[in-house]
Amino acid sequence: MHQKKRTYKRPLISSMSIILPAVGIIALSGCVKTMFGSWMDTMPQSLFTVSEVTAAAETDDSVQPTALILSQEEKITFAAYDQSPVTAEPMSSTGTSATATLRGCGLYIDGQFYGAFSSGDTLRSILESCKALYATGAEGEKISFTRDVKLIDGTYPAGDLLTYSGIKSVLESKVVTSKDYMVKAGDSLSSIAAYFDMTADEFSQLNGTLPAEIREGDVLTLKVTEPLLQVQCEKTVTETVSIPFETEIVEDTSESYGPAQVITPGVNGEKTVTANVVSVNGKETSRLILSETVITQPVTQQMTAGNADETTYSASYYGDTGSGVIDEAFVWPLPDNGGTATCQYGEDSHQGIDLAIDAGTDIYAAASGTVVVAGWYYTYGNCVVIDHGNGVRTLYAHCSSLNVSVGDEVAGGDLIGFVGMTGYATGNHLHFEVHVNNRTRNPLNYIAR
């Protein structure tokens, strides 16, 4: 789900302890929108190399030195919890005593001092703009930092005054924290690393030796990296959602032979759901259902079990095994039961079915489960694999692009990607596989149009 992002700029108060170049302040404020990503790429490089006289000095403790130099050589280090320290650039002052103090605004995060900036108004504007990135405009939503952030105006040692890039270094830094993680079906150490936006090497370096085998339900205490400054958005939402229909398998007394057939089509119901939703940096972290109201009841689908010829093959993706029982009926993975079958299961050892359809067509999850593969996957190109539990998985290949990530929980009918021809493909189509206990099965025995 995409959230609307907006930015705004607060006017700077004209009274500033240090007279900074006006163009520098404007450039800084204008680049806040990308503070948590690649904002460095959009900021004028001259901002970090300027060296010029900016103000005439006076002689008491509250005044500034004759010249201020934004130094790129001199560094000062601030500890960042149990992570490698954050390195930030102080603003060196030519001709100023080492014991001089300057007016500024101190940045404190969870009670720890990270340095001071010359203009409290500019620093406040930066932080407010960071929070505004994740505001959706929903009525009554609450936007806050996940850590306690305080700005305190006062007099600070000259060596603690940071440059623009010094403030940037602090706000973009990462820290190491401990997290308890419950292993889901199909999880691997690499997929868990990806869930926390870490590379496998980063994850391994922080966590050392982990169990060779992990099982569903295991709780792992892990060291993971996360941004020092994160924005939490809490809001109440009311949405209309589908109620999936159930499927009843009806015995076929005609002794007909072939794939599964629908006797009575199922129809999803609808309900309105009101929930309290919490997200951090745009990623939903919790959802508490407050109320539900059914609009229409679902209609049960009746279908026969398929008995088409089936020669099983080794599945292309391996995971846990189980009973092989499918807890819910699969839904067709393309809109309106679409797609022209151009290659059937077992045809020239083909391990799925190919459904030709226009590029960009939506692809839906066949049933609820956990995404265990989402990305380029050998000859499948852009590919999604969903673990449905009990040793059952489905695979969706050759997508033009994906709408899910590893670790996402999806429901049957959720949008997971778009039809394309990535990987080994000669035309736009969806290659769809059903895996049961690490063997592929004929999808038409499990799904019907």
C-alpha cells in the first residue's frame, strides 16, 4: 500500500546566532524531502565545500568567530548505542579559541547529545519536514519519532557545532538493536535478512553463527540495523474489504475424466473494517481491528476435484513439507479467469501452466500465505513464490514487476505482480506452478476457472 507523501518548508526566523549564506539555508530546506534516502545526490556540492568569511566577530561568549569554515577534514565522533559510532563533521572556526562557546541548538536523541546546529529554527524545520514525509493527511493521525528527540537552544562549545553534512550524517545514521523474530513457513536466513532490509553479509557479521536449521515457530533473538531516526504514523482507518468465499468439493458421479470443474461459482462477500493502524517509516507494523460490519455474505463455490493425468516433478523451490492439505480454495491468478493456455502441465516436462495475456495484467495470489521469493529467480525472471502452509506453495513467473516483498503476508486475490516476459520467455504470459511437498502438481487439479 502506497502512502501519499508531502513536504513543507517552515519560514526561517530572521534572528539567527550565526549568519549563514541564504542560498545554503534554502538549499538545505529544499533537500529535506530525501533526507532518509539519497538526499546527498540532490544537494549542491558547493554547500559542503564553501570556505568564506560569514560574519564579523564581537567579543562576548555569545558571538561568533570572525570566519566559519565548513571543514571536510576534521571529524568528531558521537557514540550511537552499541553500533559503530556516528561520525559527524564539526564546524571549525578559524581564529577562535578552543574554549570559545557559541549560541546554537543542541540535538538530543534518547537523552544522548549528538551535536549542535547554528540555527534552531532551521533544525526544527528539518525535523518537522522529516515527519511530514510520512503524514497521509488522515483525520486525527498522530505523527511522531520512535525515539525521544529534543532540541535545546543554548550555548555550546565551538567544537560541538555541526555543519549541514554533520547533521545529515546523524539523521541518516543506523544503529544496532535486538529484535525477537518468529520464523514463518518458508523462511531462510537470507529471507529474514531481507525482511530487515539487510544484506546476507551484514546479517551474518552481526549475528555470527546461527542455527543450521530453523523451523516454523522458532523465536530467534537477532541483532539488526535500523535507522536512528524513524517516523511513526498512527491513524484510524475504515476500509471495505472482501470476505473470501469458501469452496465445497462435490463428488463427480458422472465418472468424467479431466481437470477440476466449477459447478456453482463462488462470490466474495464484502465488509467494512475499522482498524487502528501503526506504521514506521511507511511500513505497517501493527493493525488492531476495532469493528467489522458485513455488507454482503459470500457465496460458497462448488466444484469437482480434478483427476487429470499427472506426472510429478521435483519442485523448483524447496521448503518445509507437511500434510499437503489445502485449507482454502485457490482463486484464478488472473483477472476475470483470463489468460490463454499456451502450454499445459507435463507437456515436454513443463512443470506448470502458461497463460498468455497482455503485458501489465494484474497477477493475484491464488491463496493466503507468506511470500518466500520475490525477485529475479533463475530462468523464471521476476518471480514470486508463496508458502500456503502444510507443504503447499505456488509460483508465479516472468512478471514485468512485483508488488510484494519477501516476508509479506498476502490473502487470496491480493495483487502480487504484473504479467511480463522476463527471464526465459518468448512472449507475455504468466507461468503458474503448484508445489506440494517439494513436487510440482498439475495446477488444473487444484484450481478451476
